[in-house]
Amino acid sequence: MLDNYKEIIGFVAAFLTTAAFLPQVYKTWKTKDVSGLSLPMLLMFFIGVLGWLIYGVLKYSPSLIFANAITALSTFILVFFKIKYNKK
Amino acid sequence: MLDNYKEIIGFVAAFLTTAAFLPQVYKTWKTKDVSGLSLPMLLMFFIGVLGWLIYGVLKYSPSLIFANAITALSTFILVFFKIKYNKK
């Protein structure tokens, strides 16, 4: 339980960076405007986030696992939208 | 040195997520178009990234320190541009 204070800082960081990212996902969800998003960038970011998720598990970091699980899911939604709506 | 393989995964993750973020910074640098950026979001993200940086130091995580140092600097540049060019 000595690591508790670390995880408090980690979760505050996780909350702030994730909360700053989610409006982008929501905006894309509502507008279906994916023109500003690049598929290679999104895929690179998605793989990177999965990497952080694995790293979080290896480092026993609840903050990293929490933040990157949410970000991976959000980024997956953006990738899906990019592929689906870019065809039009 | 047992943690080496973890840091390899961490650095790959750091490289991918940071590399996906930098074109946004570069694009803003070149175009000076900050209209799509929200200052509260940028500040929230910046504070979050500083939180991850502190967390990385506490967790002895070179990957987290490396990734968030670069991201903090890049985000600081975006905040600076947002404040400077939004006035026009």
C-alpha cells in the first residue's frame, strides 16, 4: 500500500489526459467528420496505446492500465469511424 | 537489467504515441491555425502530462519520463501558439 500516493498522482494524470482526449472522440461521433484524421496516424497511435497497456501490466501500474484501456477503446472507435465514413 | 524487455515495449509505445502527436504540433507551427484547439483542453492535457511525468519518476519508468517530457514540451508549444495567435 506504499504505492498508493503514486497511484493517486497516476490517476489524476490519467483522468486529465483521458478527459482531454474524449471530446475529440465525442465530436467525431456526433459530426461523423473524419476528414481531419489520418488513418496511418490513428493506427500508429492505437498500436502505441496497446503497447502502453502491455507496459502498464508489466510494470504493475493500475493508472497506466486504466488510462490506456479507455484510450485504446476510444481510438478504436475513431479508427472505425475513419474507415466507415471516409468511404462516402 | 531484468526490466530491459519491459522498457523496450515501453519505448516502442512511447515512440508510436509521441510520433502520432508530433505532426499536430508541426502542422500548428506551420499554419499558425489554432482555431481547432481549445485552451482549457490544452491546459488540462498539459497538467495531465506533467502528472504522468511525475508518476514516471516515482515508478522509475524511463519510458514514461521520455514520452511525457517530449509531449509536455510539445503541448507547451501548442499552448503558447494558442495564446499568441488566438488574439488576432
